[in-house]
Amino acid sequence: MQLVFIDLLFLFLVGGMGWWIRAWLRLENQRMDERIEDLKKHQEDLEKLAERLSVACRTIERAASSLARPSLGDSPASVPPPHRSSATRAIRRPDVPPSPPRVTEPSQDKEWEKRAERSRDAYRLARELLEQGMSTTDVARQVGLGIAEVNVLKRMRDAAR
């Protein structure tokens, strides 16, 4: 009888320890799943932030390259005079309202068309390189687009499939 009692006591002790370990592991798994979900959310937020920063950097780089100022070694003859619209050239009198400014000049329209054509070519080339299997960073470097722009092109391509 004592042998059966000791065996039962041992089985209850082992069963209780097993039940406690199982409950502890379940609790740890739940905590780990919560941490993983938090990390996924943080990663998504960081990816969005990185894309916005990439777009902002690319915009600043483009603005800086278009507003490149002459260096000290440039001759004054090579520096074009500043462009002023007709509205800023006119002398303003308080009793006479200023005339409406011109919308765009033909040379500006041609410049915008050239820029638009260049950007279309860049996007087309980026799509072709993505189809060939190049990574987004390599495509961005080769074409001159931002990583965020290439990622958007890649997502659009994947969504179309």
C-alpha cells in the first residue's frame, strides 16, 4: 500500500510540474508573440520613415543640383543674370494695381517637357531593371531615382501581377 501511495504521490508531483511548465511555456510564447508583433510594427514605421527620408533627400539633392551656384573660379561672363518676371520688373505705385503676371514662358514649358521626358525614361528604365531582377538599391543608383521611388515601382509591379 505504501508503494502505491508513493507511486501516486510521485506521479502527481511529476504531473503538477509538467502542468506548471506547460503553463509557463504558454505564457512565455504569448509574451514572445507580443514582442514580435511590436517589433513588426516598429519595423514598418521605420521603413515608412526611411522611405520619406529618402524622398526628402532626393528632393534636396535635385533642388541643390538645379540651384548650383557658380564657384569663385567662374568668370562673370559665364554666370547668367538672375531671372526676373515681368511683375517684379514693374515699378509699383500704391494707386495702380499691378498687372497679372504671365503664367509661363515658352522656354520654361520646353524645359518642363524635357524634364518630364527624362523622368519618364528613368521610370521606364527602372521598371525594366526591376523586371530583370536587380535589387532596388542597385536600380536606384543606376537610374538616379530614390530608393523609395524604386520601391513604389516594385510594389506597383507586384500588385499588377
